[in-house]
Amino acid sequence: MLNFFNELNFSTNRSFEVCDITKQVEGVVRESGVLEGTVSITSLHTTCAISVNENEERLFEDIRNFFLTIASPEGSYKHNDLHLRINIPPDEPENAHAHLIAMMLGNSETVPLHDGALVLGRYQSILLLEMDGPRERTCAVQVVGVS
């Protein structure tokens, strides 16, 4: 049984952005040498999510609009009462909405591998969803299986 770990770093450019990271994950899978198994992708952040869905720009706008309607940045959140919180950095943003959206989406996905390739449907891609950008983001990628 092989077990391979790597981290992927990304720079996001918008406050809410959807990025296709499938190619980068495929690179880690190739590097691992695993032919049959699984790959787990985990966001190492509380305001950034991982999801499997379609890579389509108009859908990305729908995703953004949907989640920002449910959890508006202009909403009233206790987490955003920065003056009442203890030991926060001076550059702490008001980002409760981003935490809530990330919790709805989840921070990880597991994808099967067969013949050294990701098993994804015709329209599926691995997406990183940024809700509190622009920022530098890191994903942990673990590949487990046999060669």
C-alpha cells in the first residue's frame, strides 16, 4: 500500500472565487505513482472549501450569487464584532459569512483513482471555492492505494 502526501498552494484574486484545481491534483496523483486507490483533497482554511462540480463560468456566478444570498457579507454576525473578540490579529477581516458558506460546502473531497487517473464524471472537476479573498491558500492532498 502506497501513501503519498503533498500540499498545493494557490493565489486567489477575488473575494468570492471558484477555481478549477483538477490539473494540479492530477499532477500529485502522477507524482504518487498510485494506480488504484483514492485521493483526498482538503482545504487548510476555514473560509475556503473544496467541491466536485462543473467547471463553467456562468455556473460559478450562480454559485457565488446563491451562497452570498444565503450568507450575505452585509449580514449581522457576532463573529464580526471584532471589538468584542480577544487575541485577534490587527488585520482580522469581518468574514463570518465566509465561514458559514465554507461550512455548508465542506472542506474536503475524496475521489477514486483507476489506472492512475481521477474517476470523475464527464462534467466534474475539483473546485476550490474562495469566500474570503484574495488570499494565499493551501490544500493538503493525500493519495492512498497501490501501484
